[in-house]
Amino acid sequence: MYKTISREAFWLALKQEAKLVSAKEPMLASYLEACVQKHHNFETSLSFILSNKISDDVMPATTLSEMFNYAYSLNPEMVEAAVADAQAIVARDAAVSSYLTVIIHFKGFQALQVHRLAHHLWQSGRKELALFMQSRSSEVFCVDIHPAAKIGKGVMFDHATGIVIGETAVVENNVSILQDVTLGGTGSESGDRHPKVREGVMIGSGAKILGNIEIGRGCKIGAGSVVLKSVPPCMTVVGVPAKIVGQPNCDMPCDSMQQNVFEDKTRVTKA
């Protein structure tokens, strides 16, 4: 598990990274000044970036920025979660070496932060506005998360395109989800009908996890799998329908991001 840093230390590191990039690439200097350098803290910087990403002709960035800033003032844990998400991505993604890259460019990170606002609005009874945020996020980022879904911190959406998460889904802290993953229902039933993903899980690209089932702590879901039954903790599953084929080589597959299920511990035959 990587070592976390405080929000203040994160913000100082982010500003320093922006300064270095501005000096190295002058064409980005004014952009980074607007996104990072002119702000007095991380939350106002983040609200500026997100509001400009999802604004449109009828919902201006200034209005959206006010919404983000107000939500952050009421719920500082939303900002702490964003910091944890960014740190998780830098720690887990071999292609990333700076927080700035995550904040400015990674649509999985950005889509998750927009969801946090939508979830806050949903919990506050402002459901139509929450659904608007969901719709804009889906259009802009190709990530569709119902505002009622509960998502922890230290979560990474890698590449992110095509991720769908249903209304009653739960994703706990420290989970990694790759592109084209669905946490969905199995029909037209109402009520609690979506998966519960516990801490430490890694879900490979294209996996479909369907129904009110539980993916236990520390599990690995192989790419392209269709999971229709609950999975006990610390198991690797793969296939259509998914079957247990072994156990991850570490307690937190979300951190190792090891995709090859054949490198896991001794395979078992029991489904």
C-alpha cells in the first residue's frame, strides 16, 4: 500500500508540478495558470477544471463552479477523496508520474469527481440536478454512474471509457476498475439490485458484474468475465460465466494491477 499525503502537501506538489511544466512547455503556461496557479487551494482548482469540462451552452462553467465550491465547503471529505483518488492513480499506473497529469488529463478521475458532486446533490434531495450531472458526465467522459451509487476513496478508473455503475452499487475504498466494466442489474426488478465491491478489488477491462452480489475483499476479476454469483474474499475469477481459478498473489490486487490470472497462486477447480 502506498503512503498517503495530506491535502496541503498534495496541493503544494501540484503547484510545483504546474510551475515546472509551464517553464518546460510555454504553450501550456496560460492554461496551467488558469487551472492551477491562480487558485489558492486544491478545491477551487478542481472545481474550475471540472466545471469547464462539463459546461455547455445552457449551463455555464461559472454556475457549475459555484455548485462544486459550495459542495466542497459543506463536504470537505469530497476533496480528501479526490486527493486519495489522484494518489492512487499515480501509485498504480506505470504510465503516470505526476499529480498534474491526473488532474488535468485523466477523464476517469474527472468523471469520478463529477459523480461525487452528483451523489451529494442526490443525497440532498436535488435529484433532477443530480441526474443532469450524470447525463453531462456520460456525454463528456463516456462514464455513466448513477448518482445514488456509493463509491469510496482511493478509487481508480483506468482509461474509463464505457464504465457503467448502477443505482444501488457500492464500491468501497481502494478499488481499481478498468475500461468497459459494468456493475449492473439483471432485469427490470427494483430495490437493491447491483453489486457490492469490497476493498482492494481489481476489475479487469470488459468485465460485467451483474445483480445484487458481493465481490469480496482483495478479489481479482479477469478481463472479459461475466460474474453472476458472489465471490469470496481473496479469489481470482475469470470466464463466462466466471469461475474461481485461483487466488491473487497479493492482498490488494487494486495496487498491483497484475492482469495475468495465470500468475496467481495455485489454481483451484471448485466454482
